[in-house]
Amino acid sequence: MAQNAPTLPTIAPVLLILLGSIVLLGASTAPPRLDISQISSVDDGTSVMVSGILVDFHSYDAGVENLVLMDRHTGATVKIVCYKGIEPSPSQYSEIGDELLIKGEVSQYGSSSAVLTESKGVSVLKKARFVLTVEMLSANWALFEGDEFVIRGLMMQNGHRLYDHDLEHCIIVSSESVSLAQFDDREVLVTCVLRFDDSIMALTLVVESVRLDA
């Protein structure tokens, strides 16, 4: 025997539950996370997430900050235009070498694609001391030259070289204010500026301070 179809009052609560679930799902769906090299092929207005190493930033009177992020694997870069919101601006808590995560929208900015965001769309994934290596600096030195940052490594050769922990990559270190030899064969955190020394045609870390890496 055929059964009567459910009445409208019976169906309505089920529809409301389904619609509510769809709304919540849509609200919680995160934008796609892309590599920096993919940003240029994305349409304007597309919401994305992108992460990279902070290699440059400039602050302006209007509260806008321009950041440049680098892909740690390929060296590709992308500009981030961050508008001031109610949250602290990136320059208040981030430093060169930090790995940042950006949530924003792709937009044509000048002759290239950029990601537009506001301060709440920027977060720090890792601080520079957990990101930067001598190998990375050597491969992308032009992006870091003249910048101050913190890097960890092993001081060796009577305080004349800083090595990555794999001991495969090293860089010259020098300082006019710190006796580096006292840290020989020790794991250290070095606050320094990267310079290209024309007199010896080599990269050098000009050290401002050193502390033991606990």
C-alpha cells in the first residue's frame, strides 16, 4: 500500500538543518594555499593563502606596509600589500628571515601580481632563527644583503666561519665589537648584517651580537 508523502511541516526542519550545514561549511572553507610562483597565474580577486620568508618591508605614513616574501625552495618572490587594521602591523612583530603566512586576495599591482591583505591576515609561522641557514643566504644573497637578521649555526675556525649544522656550508664572519673566538666550536645565535666584501669577493656576516644557542 502506498504511503503518504511527508507533509511540508515535516520536511521544513530537515531543510533548515541542511541549509545551516551548507552555510557553516562555506564559512569555514579556507582559501587554497599556493606556492609563490603560482600567484602570477591566478585571476585578480581570488582569495589565497601563501607563505614565504620575509626578505624586505617598507612602512608608509598611511599605515600601509609593503612586504616581500621569498619561496625558501625556489627563491621566487611576491609582494604583499598590507593595509592597517585593528591588529598590530607586521612590522611590529616580524623580522627579516621570519616565515610568514598570508591570507588575502590576488591583485595586479604595477607590472606584477601581488597579494592584498590587512594586518589580521598576516601571521608568523616560524622565527628567523628556525628558518635561515648559511646555504639559503648564499643562494639568495642579493635579497638579504644589507639586512639585519638572526641566524643560528656552529662557530668554527677560531671564530672566523659560521657553519650550518650539516657542516657542508659556511660563511665568513667578522666583528669589531665582539670577540668571536670565544664561541669557537659552540652552537650560537648570531645577530648580524650580510655584506658582500668587494676586497675579498666573498659574502661576510658582520656580527653585532652573539649568544649561545640553548
